[in-house]
Amino acid sequence: MLRDILIKELKRVFTDRRLVFSAIILPAISIFVVYTIMGSMMDNMLDDIEEHTSIVYVQNAPEGFEKNIDEEKLNMKISYIDNTMDTSSIKDQIKNGEVDLIVQFEEGFLDRVNNYESEKLPPQVKTFYNPSEEYSSDSRNRFIENPLEKYKNQILTNRFGDIKNIKAFDVDRNYEESIIVDEKKASGQGMSMLLPMLISIILFSGAMGIGIDTIAGEKERGTMATLLLTPVKRETIALGKVIGLGIIAIISALVSFAAIIASMPFASKMLTGGADMDLGALKFSGVQLLQLLIIMITLVGIFVGLICLLSVRARTVKEAGTYVTPVFMIVMIASFSTMFKGGATELYHYAIPVYGSVSALKAALSFELTMNQFLVTAISAFIVSLILVKLITHTFNDEKVMLNA
């Protein structure tokens, strides 16, 4: 009978084209389109910052400073102003995004540089910029790293002759030789920032829409009462609905996950904060793929159990939605927390429902999941799922709850 109920549940969903489209296909299409658009927008933003011609004012520039500036190479339009000019209006323009940067040399800059032995503090170069504007922040960084650094080296060369004379030693002269990195793990770090959180939310939302209607919807329409009158154990009915919903949720999650992977070439910079991601280095072994699948299945077990338990306690679909919404918020908080804290740190953290599973997904995607962590996560999630199923079957035997008495 379990098989018959399971087939009935799956047939009910997959024979309804609108339900299949809204619950499985539409979320995947939306994810692909949104990620592709967001990735393209980030690429365009980075290109726009790189191509932007910065508007820069240099006040009280010391003699010889202009020689260190190549406006075309820096992609800057630089205006020189003297120390008597009031910069208040220019600062207002920086605040409004019309000007990117003011570089201000203090009065008597060269004299203080030349009298460095008698000075308590070296002369200062002040910059005024707007950190909320990408153009302004980028302009400041480029100006400090290029002309100001060149000018500083020029002063030191004039003071000591060969600038090498003031260097006691070099650190990593050939920096590329110093880098020891696992390309696979480095690329996985980018994926592990957002994907575990997204997978968790997709799994829950995929089960939520159909799960509420599977039980609360049937109770509201009166078909649940008819089903309960059949000569079938209520535990069997409950298991059939839970397993059926679990299968549908996993299919929905796999389709959505495939959409995320398909959007990776367009969204990789978005996932890594603008850095390049070597997608070719992301090669998972059979064992690692199996671990990911098991973690997702056990996480689905928890979500389906929670949704079914809340739905079976509700009288209507609207009431079930009211019960499920705060649980969804808790799931989102648990998922988001792994982004900022780096996931679980102690082994027992992996036993925490939802949080441990999302942390395990994060570790697996960054190729850092150990077998002990995987086992603790999977076993804990499996036990929690069994407890939820037991509660659901117990509730199915409560006449008052099932018949909305």
C-alpha cells in the first residue's frame, strides 16, 4: 500500500503541468536568469570602473611632482590648484560623485622633506575621497600606488643616492614563486561562500509549496478524511506523503542546482567578489559527489519532516503557511550564519540540525570535508528526520487534528 500511496502522490504532482512548471521548472529558470544577469552586471561594473576617467584635483603640488604622473596611463584628468583655493565646493562634488579625489600636499612640503632630520613627524599628503563611490575609492588606490609611490622613491633616491641603500632586505622579490595554493580548493572557496546557503533555501522552498498543499490542502478540501477511511494504516499514508514530497523536493533541488552550475560561467565573479574562478579546477571525486548527494538528501529529510509536521497540525493551507514561514526564517538564519562565521568549527557543530548540514555542504564544496564530519552530519540529520516522521505518524492517529475537529 505504501507503494500505491507514493505513486498516487507523485502522479498527482507530475500530471499537473502547471504544478510541475511552477514548483520545479520556473525556480530553475529564475535562478539561471537572475544569476546570469547579476554576473553580467558585475562584469560590466568592473569594466566600467576600469574604463572610467577619474577627475582628480592636486592641491599645492611640490615642484617636480608632475613628472611622476602619466594621466593617460592612470586614466585620470588631473587639475592642479594652489594652496589659497577653497576646496569646499570640490569636496561637495566628491560627495555627489562628480569629482573622484583631492590630493593635498601640506604647505612647505619640500622644506619639511629636506629637513627630515630635524622633523618630529614626516610631512603629510592628505587625500579626500568618497568610500561609498567605487570610482572615488579606485581613484585613490591608483593614485597612492602609482604617482605617490614613485614620488616617494624619487625623494629617497635624491636623499640617499641609490634607493637600494635604504633596503635591509627584500621580501618575496619574485612573489609568484612564493604562492603555494591548491587551485581546486581555491576555486571551491568561491563556490562555498554562497552555494550552501542557496542550496538550503532552494531545498526548503522547493518542498514548502508542494508540501503545504499535500497535507493541509487535502484536509481543507476534505479529501484527507476520505483517504483516512480507507483500510490503510495511517502510518503508511503518512510515510507515503513524506517520501513522495521528499522525492519531489530532491528533483526540484537538483534542477535548481543544475541551473546554478549552468550560470557559473556568467556569475563566477559575483560568487568570488570580483576575483577570477578557475571552473576547470573544480573536479569532484565520486566519493565527494556521493557525500554531497547524501547531505542534500538528509537535509531534505529534515525540511520535509518539518513542513509535513506543521501542515498536518494546520486546518487550512493559509494556516500552514503561517506556521511554516517562521521556520523558513530560522532556516535562512542558520544558512546565512555559515557565510559570515566560516561554518562549523568543532565536530559537534556538525550535529546541529540544518546548521551542521549547511556547514558540511560548505566544507564539501571547498574540498575540506572530513569523513568524521560527514558521518556526524548525515547520521544526525537522519536521526532528526526519523524523529519528525515519528511525530507525523503519531499526529496522523489523532482524530481531532486530522478531521479538523
